[in-house]
Amino acid sequence: MTTKKTRPQAPSFDFPLPFTTVDVVIFTVADDALKVLLVQRPQDKKSEPFPGWWALPGGFVDVAVDQDLLACAERKLREKTGVLTPYLEQLGSWGGAARDPRGWSATHVYFALIPSRDIELAKGANAADVAWFAVEDVLADPRLAFDHAAILQTAVERLRGRVEYTSLPAFLLPEPFTLPQLQRIYEIVLNRAVDKSGFRTRMLAAQFLVEAGHVEGSSNRPAMGYRLADRRTPVVFPRTFSPRD
């Protein structure tokens, strides 16, 4: 005898649900500086909190479209930059009754690393403007909407901490790239110099780079170009970088 399976009914809730959003901290390197993408909130919608303020790109989860949080982050990233497959990593979650004046809210935050070349920014339907800002300038005067200043600070600390022992900066470069170009990206993200000879040895010993033929180097002389062997995840080094003496 078989028992007919019935579909479980959705539970009813006797308490209000919080706002659920996804925000993305999008990093790139341009003009010899680590930059973050910010969007300006609409100024003509007085019902919207923080009118005219700059904020991290993001928005509400669309339950009809987004299968999960990552899908929502990828959608927001695609809408703002047109990039489909960048490096994307979950940063953490922030929630509370005071972070959004409209009510109790929770946001799930990702950070993305994107080469600056070929990015076409889009304002979107709910943004007055969108632009890149030097991270150091924003951190020095962190007037951002909601709790986005604290989120950005955490993202920068996470990025710089991981750069000390991983190949993450390579995701900020268009391929192919040279070792001097990669070293410069490390120095920009870390905001300090690293030893040249030790850097080259570590990069080649980690075996995460594949030779891509000679390209034009910084001194107008041919240099070996490289690509990432695997763009899905960074390589972890056995020790952190040492500053240049």
C-alpha cells in the first residue's frame, strides 16, 4: 500500500520579515590606484533614504529571478558593469533595526575584482550616477549611505589581508600580463612596495601562471606574458609578503 505524498504548505508567519538586500563591493585598479564603484542614490525621490548620497551598488533580492544570494550578487554586478564572470567572494552579512530608516534590514555582501579595461558603467533605474572612487579618498572621508562605510572598510581589510598570501591581485589584470605589471598591482592593493626578486620567485614557484607568449613590456622591450591557469579560485602561498627594505 502506498501513501500519497502531499506538498508541504508554506508556514504562516506572525511577525514582520526584514528587508533583504545584496550589496557588492566592486574593486578595480586604474590610474595607479585601488578604486571602488559607488552609485549615487536618487535625489528626487524623497521617500528614499539618503537622497543624493553615494552608496555601494546593490538592491533587494528578487525572489522571482534570483535563485540564491550569489545569483542576486551576479545580477547586480552585471547591471552595473556588464561583466559576467569576475572574481566574486562573499564578504559577510550586516543586519539591524537602525541601518535602514525604512525598517529592520539585513544585507548580504560580496566583493568583486574586475580589470578596469572594457568596463561600461550603467546607472540603472534607481541611481542618479555611478562612478569609480579611489579607495583611500573614500576611507579618508567615508560619508556613505546606510552602513556602507563600515562595509567598505571591512572589504578593504579583507582584500589586503588576503593579498598578503594569495594570488588575488591577478584577477584585477586583463590577460596576458607581465610579472612587473602583476607586482605593481600587488603594491597598489597593499599600498606599499614588495621585494622584486622575492616576488618573481614566489609567483613562478606557485605554478598558477601559464606562459602566453611575449608581449610589450613597460620598457618597450618584449617580456613574457602570463595567464591564470585557473580563474575559479586564487592560489594560497605558504607565507606572507615581506616589505621592500
